[in-house]
Amino acid sequence: MSDIGTLETQILADIAAAADEPALEAVRVAALGRNGSITALLKTLGAMTPDQRREQGPSINGLKDKVTDALAVRRDALKNAALDERLSTETVDVTLPVREPPTETGRIHPISQVIDELTAIFADLGFAVAEGPDIETDDYNFTKLNIPEGHPAREMHDTFFFNPKPDGSRLLLRTHTSPVQIKTMLTQKPPIRVIIPGRTYRVDSDQTHTPMFHQVEGLVIDKGSHLGHLKWILEEFLKAFFEVEQVKMRFRPSFFPFTEPSLEVDIQCRREKGEVRFGEGDDWLEILGCGMVHPNVMRNCGLDPELYQGFAWGMGIDRIAMLKYGMPDLRAFFEADVRWLSHYGFRPLDLPTLAGGLSG
């Protein structure tokens, strides 16, 4: 009995001296764990005679209960002390304003916004969105678009080429989104109505050019397509995009290897105090290039130009974003300046729709 009393005094003293929960857990394991001192006493009960068990059993079990209760009381005291310490060091100033959630502080990049606007406009006109890889073959980027080897138009593109393969062929970073037009005509049967937004690459860099930029192209292939349809589509697009009631356009003859005839489009504008306003004024601004799909391109895609004809157009997304939202320098689009994005960016949940307004 004296041994049990001594053990009890020692264990209760260790419990009282435990400074934190890990130390208290160590005392519990030393007493009640698989190899603990109280556990060892409990194991001796099986070898005792009935008289010994009646005498020793209550004392040993009583010790176990006392230690268990003491552990629980000490654990609660330690938890309360830890909570009091946290409360004294972790204070919250309830007078501070509530931090805005990411849906309020986050901003959509203007390029993403303009692509969403383009998609909303052309979806309303019955167009689907087509996409393709940034890395292309020479065949898709040039040859099938009526730009064969040695054609001077290749020199206008300032192409990023990859190292030659063993067979001498070279992949490249696409210089326009037109390869997706080729892939669409090769994989879909007319009628075709698609727009193709995406990244393009050319070796060029200044205030209005970057090595990587964004384009959107449109393609229509059908049996009765003609320039009148193209003119109407472009007019409806420009009115919706620049959010004006009317817009005057001027079509000028031009040259593109993949269209015949080829045209460049100017739109009416007014320049005043560093701003460009559309749908008014007596000035003109070039906005895009377009034309009827060249018969050679149709044949390269397995379409009979005697049966089908189509038209296509293309413009720079970065440029029309700058014109619409008054951004003076293209390089800022790629500098990841949070202040710039906060000023020119768009709220993430304000999705552009024709009914609700494109730019919010």
C-alpha cells in the first residue's frame, strides 16, 4: 500500500508540474500507457490470489481513477491558459473596415474582356468560336494560305522559326490566326461561320507592336456569300463593339495573298484632345483587313470555288482594346502592373452581354 501511495504522490506531482499539453501527455503515457507504471500494477492482478485481489484491486483501480481525473482537470486548465494567452496577443480591431472579397478587388485583363465582348457580339450573329495551337507548320501558316515558298508576303511576317527537323522542315510560332481557318475548312463542311481569337507572334517591338499580340479573324463559307454580307456583318460588329448608333465605313482596295479581292476598312471618327470617338466627325481610321477567300485557298482545303465562296476578315484585339478604352501604350498590357490593371481592368462578375451592355 505504501508503494501505491508513493506512486500516487509522484504521478499527481508530475501532473501538476506539466507546463503544457505535450508534457501532460508524456505524464499520461508514463502512467497509463502500454508500459506505464499503473498499467504494470493492473497486470499483476491476474496473478494474485482472490484474497490479494480483493485487497489490492480497489487501491490500484482507485489510483487509476484519481490519475485519470487529475489529467482531465490539468488538461482543461492548460487549454484555458493557452486560450487566454492567445486572446491577449491576437486582437482584432473591430473598427477597421471589412476587407473586400476577391470578387470585388480582382480585375479581368482588358484583353480577356475584349475577347468576351467579341464572342458575345458574334455569337448573337450566329458565329461559333474556333481555336488552334500557337505552334504551327509552315504548310498551315503559309502554303495553304496561298503563300508558297519564296513569296514576298512571307517577308512581311517576321516569323519566329524553331530549329530545323532532320528532314529540313521547321515549326514556327503562328504569325496570324489564319491557320485555324484552314483547319476549320478541312474538318467542317459548309456552311461555316466562325471567329478565331488568339495569340500570334512576330519579331517586332515598339510602342504599338509587341512580339506576342492578339488577333481575331472571322470566316464565312457558303454557297451564296458575297461582299454585301461581309459589309453588313462588319457594320453590325463595329456599332455593337464601340457602342454607337451608327458607323460609317470606307473600303479601300488592298492586297492579301489569301483573299481576292482584298480590302482594308476605315471607320469614321473624330480625334479630339487625345481621344478618338467613333460614329462622328470627319476623320478616318484604319481598323481591319478583309476580302473574299481566294479560290486557291478553297482548293487547298478541298472546297470547290465554283460551288462555294466565302469571306474573311481580321483585326488586332490589342489595338481595338486601346481604341475603345483609351490606352496609350501597348507595352503596358504585358507589364503586370497591378495599378494599371486596377485602373483599366474589369470586375470579374460583370460579363459582357448585348442586352446588359458590353463594357458595364
